[in-house]
Amino acid sequence: MDRIDEAVDFHRAAVDLTRQARYVPGLVQSLRMLGEILLGLGRRAEALPHLQEAIGLFAQLKDREGEAAANADGELLAACQRLRQSSGL
């Protein structure tokens, strides 16, 4: 297993643990990081649900700074929208 796979596994575990603990601030950050890693690896379809959930949770938390970070330069949301359109979601 290389370092990239370890990072993906680490963030998946963080998502699972924070979800089980119902710790929403940690969950939203873990989802965002996992999604960004997957997006960076070109695994867009796998990244989309994590990114969408993170953006929604940031909005629910009224965390404008976090929401802005998740949408940095509009790239994240634009990528989600393009993926959604291309996959018919």
C-alpha cells in the first residue's frame, strides 16, 4: 500500500469514526478532505458524494468559512456539477 492509499484509508476511517460519534464538525472536515483527495486522484465519481455531503453540512452548520473553503475558487462545486451532469445524477 502506498502513501496515497494510506491517506485515503485514513480519511475514510475518520469519516466513519466521526459519523459514529455524531461529531458533525469533524465529519464535515473529514468528508471534505476525503473528497478533495479523491478528486485530486481523478476519482471524481467516488469523490462526488463526499463533497456534496460536506457542502451540505457546512451550509447546515452555517459555517460560511468552511463552506467557502469547500467551494474554494468555485472549483469544487463546479467539478461536482460537471460530474453530476456527465453521469446523469
